[in-house]
Amino acid sequence: MSMEHPNAEHDKALDSVQIPILRSKRARGEFPTSDDRWALVEAFIREGGLVKHQLDSFNDFVEKRLQEIINENSVIETENKGLYIRLDKIEVGKPRVREADASEHLLYPMEARLRNLTYAAPLYLTMALYVNDEEVDRQRVYIGDLPIMVRSRYCNLYGLKRQELISKLEDPEDPGGYFIINGSERVIVSQEDLAPNKPFYDKGDKASITHTAKVISIGAGFKTTVTVERHKDGIIYVIFPVVATRIPFPIIMRALGLETDEDIVLAVSDDPDIQNELLPSLQFSIQIASTVDDALDFIGSKVAIGQPREVRIERARQTLDKYFLPHLGTTEDARLKKALMVGQMVKGVIEMYLGRREPDDKDHTANKRVRLVGDLMAQLFRAVFRQVIQDVRQQLEKHYSRGKVPSLVTLVRADIITERIRHALATGNWIGGRTGVSQMLDRTNLLSTLSHLRRVVSNLSRAQPHFEARDLHPTQWGRLCAIETPEGQNCGLVKNLALLSTITVGVDENEVEKLLYDLGVVPILTARKEGIKGTEVYLNGRLVGIHTEPDKLVTTIRDLRRRGQISHEINVARIRRGALDEVRVNCDGGRLRRPVLIIENGELKLKPEHIKKLSSGEWSWSDLISNGIVEYLDGDEEENALVAINPEEDMSKYTHMEIIPSVMIGAVASIIPYAEHNQSPRNIYEAAMAKQSLGFPAANYRFRMDSRGHLLIYPERPLVITRGMELNGYLRRPAGQNAIVALLTYTGYNMEDAVILNKSAIERGMYRSVFYRTYETEQMRYPGGEEDRIEIPSAEVRGYKGPESYAHLDEDGIVSPEVFVSGGEVLIGKTSPPRFYGVYTETVVSSARRDSSITVRRGEKGIVDNVVITETNEGYKLVKVKVRELRIPELGDKFASRHGQKGVMGMMIPMVDMPFTEDGITPDIIVNPHALPSRMTVGQLLESMAGKVAALRGVMIDATPFEGVNEEELRDLLIRSGFRWDGKEVMYSGLTGRKLEADVFIGVVYYQKLHHMVADKIHARARGPVQILTRQPTEGRSREGGLRLGEMERDVLIAHGAAALLRERLVESSDKYTMYVCEDCGMIAWYDTNKGKPVCPIHGDKGRIARVTVPYAFKLLLQELMSLGIYPRIELGDLIEERRA
């Protein structure tokens, strides 16, 4: 197989063909023009690509979080005093593979895919062993393998130029952002969740509870939910999971070190109205506990029941430190912070009761966080690393108890980390019972891959309506695509990032807190004790202090950020809503943000020279951020912003301007031309179908051995394009063809969304595609020296299929490339030892080998495209055979335009019978005009006109939403090209040659062939396999199953009175069974082989036995009833003599 990339030349040729693009005259307005604004979008995508959030998050996990997890568990202590291990620095190597002969070499993604390897790098941890508090051993120990994200900073492809990527058999357009586990590409899907460590206020859900505050606290590997409830009697309680009962809040405050009522009240508020509301709680709790120790004892009595007071107090301290609000710290220094957080929540609950605060909107983007691959990998690694520590501790104690001082290398079992992480990534089953976190990467086409990597999934239950959560929230503008979401139960719960959306990685909170104090924020307790009044300042949802000049504080932080003196990830907002007035500073990870242009003093900070610098390559996107021209807004800060849509507006009213409105949609929806002219559900349908269209998924398809895949033979760039397409790579990896489409009712074969295709165009290659399927097998070795053998099986082998099945195999037992194969024929001949060989040797009569050959699936056929013979890293021989099947469009195949107009082919008509225009043009596709009025896909009509202009003028037409070449311009261009302004033409019948009475609307529309093809779905069965238990036909095409005549269909036949048909369907053609029954007792008889006749289990030989025909499932039901101790009797009517046994 040639190792030169087959499509390198093709890509160069593609680059050299610069087809002019016709833009709308409106795009040439005042500065910034449409071109200027799109130059900014291009700079954004050029800097990080469309999966930057995945790569950044993974890089942050490896660079920072791994070490943080090690630091959390820096000492492994044992029960022996003075015997412990200190953990120091963790290092990550480069992805490599260790062969069966112990040799090692660098591993590249393509080799991992072909050899079913995991693309992972070794982890090394510096460990020091202390005996009697003295260091006796320090080593850099290999602790396991960490899967590495393709194209991340730790990937062997990182930093390679285009030509170098091609030499490594990679597609330069491949975005990366996924893992390779056992040869499969897997993506970790971002998870949307409520913001942790931030209180949420709501009305009570029970009659006895008026209002609640809830915080999901995640820190140091623990996750707990703390709830503050205000009851009808005015008493406020705190609930957290470790303690089983509600605790009056003053008791928690005392236990955390605030002994006097005054301290407790000041920790809540200095407002007299709020302080009055605390009285019932204080009076109630003083009877229970008045000192810190009493409060700890009360909590301890709930955790350490029946223990002495000292033990109870100690346990209470441990519980509060470790499990109560762990995000604030797990040491005693954090107790005051925790008390203040409880005070803050109590204050919020009382404010709601007093009508000063509204319940929080859980669906507001500011209250959501997206958990990226870095967060999810950190969660997984932390849990796995705890198991490693546990294991090391046990090993160390075991060795030491025997008087040995072990070597550090022998203490660590590297397979714990390697296998646990690999297993989680391979199955998608994560810590905490979450499933589907990692998924198989969708490689149907480039868009489906990008969409999968940019997906955001909510954890809400699919079974319940959750109307508010599924709705499009105004704050999702520019952050989540307003179009791309599935239909059905996942609607609104599975979302996708908008084109310019980014997700924060996070900045150190302590540094930001220090900055706030330096800027004049007074710590909260100091302010309340000294009576300083001002606006409260919150950092990541936690009250940190008071500032007397809130606007000045907000302005100062913004100025520092715009000048690049503090991180651009810090956002600040002053939120004023009713009686609520607070400053919120956010710097945590997982916030959805979007970039906007800054307006200062009524003037846009972006100037023409900045665009020139971008175009010349002197500046990049980062320079726009660091020079304060563009800034990112999160959900909170956008509450302070007024964003202009276009530069024509009066800038003095606004604080920011959109980079360009079209970026409110995502990477997939941005391929829809004239999307603003379609009814919204149609755009949603197209976003789903664009991911099913066949195209050119990867330039290295010749080398890939994906389990299944499609390839369109002649993919074309659309003539009508959008700016989004120029940026998301669609023009390099298209998925469709430009077709001449007429709107016409012709022959009746295009009723109900069917379409008629031109048979001659199909014969010339229109919409031809290739379907690839890979078959593979491994030559395994078994205990007892037995192994599989890849060979042509001999006739003695059990399960031998007959010589014709093995006809295509070479001497080595493997089929050759370019051989035609069909269903049931063998691709790889293989024999295996008997199934239970070695376990039941004495009971296995024949030790003959069995045939375990790999055959082509039934109903499939094709030509062997490619054969790879290699070996796994365990030294097993691995054979992969890729079979290609040519798919020529046939009746029933599904096609769709880019406007959600889907239809199946209803008829193929030869070109001679197709209608033609006066120029002799025949359409490729005839679509029924009834598809348009009710669906209102005006975008398709405009695309048809634009496609016609594009073909006549030799240009591509820009149809970007809100700024494409408009209808007026298209009409003008059509007239100037010598055509009618309305896109219609006189057409003649291909059958009679007569002029058609109506003029026909005809133009060029980009149509997609979808992967729903008849060849994959056609299924029929006369007789075939049955289920073992019920003896009824199996279900499903893959198992050669029958078509079920269900309960409802049965009822129809009963109503119709079709008794004979019912019997034929439900008995004769299903599970007909002859059963022997005793006429006297109604029990099922059993057949006695010695006597050669059926015998009643109760009456024995004396029973009168009759033969009855029943469905086997009925006989099974009787026996299952018997197993429950129920005696079902079958009463027989008048018997015909022949039925007696």
C-alpha cells in the first residue's frame, strides 16, 4: 500500500482554484463593513479552531489539574508511625507503544487506529519513602498510561505543519479534540450543569417551607448539597447529607466558631429588618446549644450516635471540615468562610420572604456551567488515583509487617490507572453513575464530526417535560446555537455551541480575591462590625466584602482587563434588580462566554488599521483582546451591556457591538443559505440532516479502517455558499452536489415528498457513493498452549462451510484485494480450539478444532478494498479487511436540500422523457411544488435563483443569513443574464414534445444524499432462525427476523373476522407446537422414550392422552405458571378420534 497521501495534490489544486464570490451590495457599507467583521471571525477561528474549548480544557487538565490532584493526596500515611510516602511531581511523557518484545517507539494516531491501540502517554510520579521519618528511597515511578487527546499539546502531531501531517497519514483538516481507545475514536461530550459553589434561591416546594437556598458544593473531590430552609414558623434550618436531620442554622454557626448571638447576626446582615427575622431561630436554638462545644455535641450526636461526648465533638469537627461546603476548604481555617456562606444563604432566604429578591432563574446562562473534558477527566483521575493510594498503602503495610523495606517501583500497580481510565473512556460509564459521557465519534462527514465535538448535553431526565429547560433562553444568544437541537425527547437538552462561543478554563480565585481587597473591598465581617455601608461584592457566588463605590470598582476591573493587566477570563457586573444591588465577579471555569466589540464614549474601538494588521498577519485574535478592542462577556456581565447589532445604529446608546449577527448560530446551521427566509422548524430539520449527508469525511479515508463509512464519489462545492462554510471547512470537505431542480408535478411519482431523478444523470455518476465496512479478527492465544490459527479450514473442522465459501482465500487464509465477495463468503479463514478445551477435557469427546472464520454479512456484497495484516501490542496477529460496495441511487433512497426539504426517490425517468427548457436543459431532480407553501422554505426558492445566477456567471453567490445577495439583486442579475426575473422558464414535455401549460420554476439547488438507503433497510423473510426460549421468529433485520403481527394488528383481524388468517399468522407461521395433554386432569404429559408413548405426570399409563396444537409460547406460559405453584388445567372439548395419542 502506497504511504503517500492520496489527496495532497487534490487539496493543492483546490486551493489554487479561486472561484470569485459575489457578495451583496449591502455588504459594502460604512466601516466596519461585512468583510471587516468577518475578518474578525476568521481571526478567532484561525487562532484556536472550532474545538479549542476541548483542547484548552485537556491541556489545562494535564498541565495544572493532575499536579493539583497529587497535591491533595501528597502524603500516603500508614498505621505505622513514621512510615509514609511523599508524592511529589507528576510528569506526562509522549504517546508511545510498548511492544510484546518490550521495545518502545513513538505512537502516532493512525498506527493506534489501525492496530487497535490506545493513544496514551506514560505517567511518571516522583515518590519518596520515609521510614522512621527518614527518607530511605526516592524514585521517579511509572504509574500508568493516560489517554492523550489528538492534536492537544501532548499529542505527537502537535505543532506539525500541513505537509508533515500528511506524511503521518493524517487529514490536515481533522480538528482533533478526541481520544483513540482500543483503535476507536471517542469524544467526551461537554456536560451542562447548574453552577456549583453558588447559592440558588427559590420558593419552598412544601406547604411548611416558605423559601429555600441551595448550593451544590464541589471541592477536593467531594460533592455535597447544602440547603437552607425557612419554615412557616420563621425558624431557619440547614440540611446537608452527612447529618440525617435538619439543624437550626444558629447551631451550625456556633459549631463553626461564632459563639455569640451578635457574631451570628452580623454574619448574616446588619439590616434591622433581616435581623428581626432571625429571632425565632436564635430563641429556638439557644435551648439546644449556647456554646461552640454544645453545638458540636448536638451535630456529633447525629453522626456518632451513642459515643462519648469527646468523640462526638471530634466527629462533628471532622464532618464539618470535610463534608460541609468542601469548596471553601477542608481545614479548620475555612470554618469562618463556611459560616459566612451560611449567613449569606440565610440572608437571601429572608430577602425572598420580605419580597426584596426574586427566585433565581435556573436556565439563565449565568447560572449554568459546562463541564468540559478537563473537568470530567479530573473527576475520573481523582477517583482512580484514590484507589492507587489505597493499594499502595496496603502493599506498603504488608511488606513492612514482614520486616521488608520494599522498592517504590514494586508498590505501584500501573494497570490500575491504565485500565480504569481506558474502561471509562471505552464504555462512557463515568464516576457517579453517569453514562454516555464518552461516545463514538460521528464520522459521517466533517460537519457531523465538528458538531459532535461542540455538543453540550444536559443531565436532566429525558422522561419529564422540563419545558423551561428545553426552551431557548434569551441569554443563549451568541453562546449556544439557536437552531441545532434534535427533535424528540432530547429536544432542547442536547445543544451545540454557537460559532464564536468559548468556555472558560478558570483563574485562581485567591489571586482575584486579593485583587478585590487591593481595590478597596472591605472584608464582610469588618464592614459589619464597623458599620460600613456599601454594595456587597460576590466572587464566584461567595460574599467577600463591601465596597462603597461599586461603579468605580466595576470600571476599574474592566479597565485592568481591557489593558491586559489581569486575565481576560475575569468578568464583573453590577446587578440591580428591584431591591437587589450587588457586584458579581466571576473567574471560575465552565462559563459560556462570547466576544463582542467594545464601544467607549460612543465610539467603536475597532479601527481600519486593526483590520489591516489582522489581514497582514501582524496581529492575531489575542492582540484584539489584549489591546481592549474585543472582550468576552459572560451571562452576568452581559446584563450590564447594551449590544448594538450593526454599525448604522447610534453608538452613543451602546456599550458594545456584535462582531456580526450571523454568529448566533453554530458550525452546522451556518451552512444553510438564506436561513432567515425559512420557517424555524425547517432550519432545525436541516441541521439534523446535514450531519447525515454523505460526502468526503476525511482525506485519509484510503488508510482508515473504520467499522463502517460512506463516501460520495463526486462531492461538489455548493454554488450558493455562506460565510460560515468558508470558515468551518465545508468547502474543502463538501457533502452534496449541485442539481438542476424543477418544481413540477410530473407523472404523479413525486407525490407526498417523493422526488423524481434523471436516470441518465444517475448513470453518469450523480449521487453515486461507496459504502465501506471493515471486518477484523485477532489470532488469540489461550491457556494450555492452544491458539487460533488464520488458515483455510480443513473439512474435518467443526462448522466447516463447504469449499465454495472459502474459494476467495489465498494460501495464508486471507482474501486478496480487489476480489468480489458476497454475503456468507469467507474473508478471513480462522480455526479455534474447542470452546471449553482444558476446562472439561475429559468430557469433550472430540477435540476437533472449530471454524471461527469471518464472513461477509448476509445481504451485503462488494469488492475487497484493502487488507491490513499487523499485530497488537500483546503480540497477537490482527487482520482487517475493508470491503467497498458501490451504491447507485435507487428507488427509496433519501435526499434533502439544505432547507429541511427531505424526500425519497419515487421514480427514475430517462433523460429523453424528462421535460426540457427551450435551451435543452433537463432537470436532474423534479420536486413537487406542494412541498413549499405550507413549509414556507422561501430560502430554497432564493437558493434556486442564486444557483442559476452562479452557474451563468461562473461565480459563487453569498447567501449568508441577514447579509446575502437579496431577491432584488438576484432578479436584476437574472434579467441581465437574459433570463426571466422570476426564475421560471417555458418547458416542454419529454414524452409528447408539447409545451407545458404552466411556466416552470427551475434553477440550481444543492442537494444532499443522506445515509438512509434502501440497500441498508430492505428486509424480507420466509423462514429463518427462531428464539430458543419462545421458539418464535427472531426480531430485526440483522438477525433475519420476522415482521411482528402485534396485539393491535391482531385486534384488527379479529374485528374483521379473519379467523383463518389469524390462525395462519399466530400459529402456523409463528410457533406451532404439538403438545400432549391428559384428558382426565388437564396436565401436560411427558414423552416416555422407553415405552414409546406420552405419559401423564399424575395418572401415569392410565391417563387418556390427547394431542393438541398450540402456540409454543402458550405451553411456555403454562410451565411458568407451574413454576409459581399454580395448577393450570387444560379442559378439552369433544375430541376427534385421530387426535388421541
